[in-house]
Amino acid sequence: MSPEEIEYAVSAGMPRAVEDLTRLVGIPSVAFPGWPEEPVHAAAALTEELLRSTGLPDVRRIPVEGSFPAVYGAAPAPPGAPTVLLYAHYDVQPPGDEALWRTPAFTPTLIDGRLYGRGAADDKSGLISHVLALRAFQGRFPVGVKVIIEGQEEYAGERLERFVEHNPELVRADAIIVADTGNPAVGDPAVTTSLRGLAAFTVEVRTLKEALHSGSFGGAAPDALAALIRMLASLHDDNGDIRVPGLPKGVFLGSGPSEEEFRATAGVLDGVSLAGSGSLADRLWASYAITVTGLDVPTVRGAVNAVQAVARARVTVRVPPGGDPATAAADVVEHLRRAAPWGVDVQVTDQVLGSGYLADTGGRARAALNRAMKRAFGRSPRDIGAGGSIPLVATFAKLFPAAEILLFGAEDEEASIHAPNERVDLEELRRTATAEALFLTDYAEF
């Protein structure tokens, strides 16, 4: 197919693709423990239906031990052509506080060319960009195609990673497209070349057999919540830099956002300083970051006058590409134990780990992607880092060192992934799918 034919086919396929994305976003496929499992399986079934619609001859759901099924599709390579693996995930983050959503989280809503809803960008847009690009070829693919769509990426735990390690031939490819990142802004094409890794765990503090009346016992009884607060506060200094020994700052070899751009994108309030020191690119993409992502304590609404016997926190550590997640987790846990006051009992559970990734940017596939993105977006892509983690990428790099891994997608920095009012720009989705389809043709002919 010519580039013009590809562009026409993708544009013509957009109405159907938007309908498919709307159906997907309407399924609350939260694969976290404690959430209903049926919607996750429903999303897997719809994902299988969508992959079949592309003309792939081999499409099936694959059981993944301890997780939800992956959805797999494949078509053999024409003689002499390379094979490309396409990755995305169909599970989503929980909606969080639904009162902060301007439209219901799982009621997809189209406003001014953008589709709102949990997962609209992360990462159901990635799945639909693959589907839209593949449909352009009407089953006559210029390269070998393999597709694997994960069902529990957001919760982490390296379940699919273990499956891939035990079944490498199923996903072996010459190039791998990971559609789970995006651009700094709509219409500003970029390829993610650096990913931080992840370490996360739950820390629990216990001080008493049970909660006690704060009037009768407060002032002498050790408060588990107060102890936990002191421990967590010790992780950063007054400037916001990490205090934990063994977690040095890193350097990103490239440009990042300006402070003005970052403040606007992040919605930082006037008068509030940014945390940490060094360039924003260094802080966001090449250094460690520690975030308390959840607390198990009484709510303000449900507060009672009591000294707390137990308190828990979920702690997430972002690890630069060269760092070891297990070592980072151990360093943070040791620091918390040392910071624990009054001899409180400290337990650490539910640890998950994921490695980072640093890409080689000079290969045949990257050159083809550069040309495809320049045509689709009107300018060449630039290299950026990502502070988030996709542990499976490191597994691909370890198993297939000769394969080029290309990270791009329809998300953008204002898509509010993992936050209220998540949305995807539909024109960005069209450009991303166009770039992918153009890449498949260009890469086949290189």
C-alpha cells in the first residue's frame, strides 16, 4: 500500500475505531484485588473480538498464572519480511474519587474531539491504535505480526513477564512496539527512550492491641498513625530531595520540559514550589522518586477520638534505568525501619518489582519509525524519558537483545492518566495509528 492509501484507510476507519474505544472504556476493567473480576474478563473478550476484526488468522486468549488472561494474535511474515510484536494492555487504574470526575469514569463521553473516561488513554487507546493500524491492511500485512494485550499491567507483579520468559517463541520478533506511552503535548511527536523501574510495598505499623480512647490514653499510648507519619516524612528533606542512602540522583541526556510547562501540565498551584533539585528531566526520568500512594487510616469523615493501634501505607519507588528495584526497595525499607520511633512493630508486605529500560536509538526500526511519524505528525519525533514503569519492556530487552523496542502512543501529558477526567484526543489517536501503519510498510521495505 502507498502512504496515501494507508492514510486514507486509517482515516476511513476512525468512526468504527471510536465506537470500539467507547465500548472498551465503558467496561470497568480494574484488575486490582478486591475489584469485580467479571468486567476484566469482559474486556478480554472484547479485546479478542477486536483483534479478530483486523484479519489476524490466529487470535486467542491465553491463561496467565495468577493473573487475568492475555489476548494474543498472530499472522505469519511474508517471505523475507521481518516480524513486529505489538503490545498494549486492556486493564485500567481504579477511578479514584469519582466526585472529582466531571463525567462518570466509566461512562465514555465525547467532548470537543476528546473521549473522556478511565482507560481512554491508558491504555485502551494503545489497543485501539493497534487495531486501527492493522485494519488498514485488510488482512494483507506487509510484515509478520504478533500482538499481545495484557490484562493486569496496572497492578504490576510481573505475572506476564514470567509467562513471556517461559514462552519466548510466542512473542519473538525483530521489532516491538509498546503502545503505552505518548507525547509531551498533542501533535508533538516523541519516542520514549528511557523508562524508570518500579518497587512498591505496603508498610504496616502496630503499637497497641486495639485502638484506645484519646482522652483517657492520649499522651502516653503510642499512636501507630503518628509513628507512620514520622517514618514517611523522613524519606525526603525539606527541599523534597530523597534522604534514603543508596539512592543517588541521575542525569538524563536530553532535554525535558521547562518549569513553566511542567507547572501548567501538572496543575501546580500558584505559590507552591516544585519538589527536589536538579533539572526536571533528571528528576522525572533519571532519578529515584518515592511516593506514598495510599494510606489505611481512619477517614476525616469517619474519625473518632482514638489513639490508633495500626496504620498502613503503600509506598512506591520509581527507579532509574540503571538501578536495581530490589536493592532500592531494601534501602527504603531499611530507612523506614531505622526511622521508626518508640520500638513500634513494623511489617512489610505485598512487594512488587519491575525493571527500567534504556533504548538504543540508532537502528533500522527506529529510522523507519522516524519517517513514519514525520509523515503522520508533520515533524520528526524527539526522544523523551518516562517516569512511569513498564516492567515487561525490560523482559523483552533481556530475552531479545537484537530486537528494537519502540515506545510511543496516543497519550499526552495532559491526558490525566491515573487521575480524574482521563481523556484521549481522537486526532492524536488517528495520527498514532497512521504512524504505526506507515511504519509497518516502511520497515518491511527497508
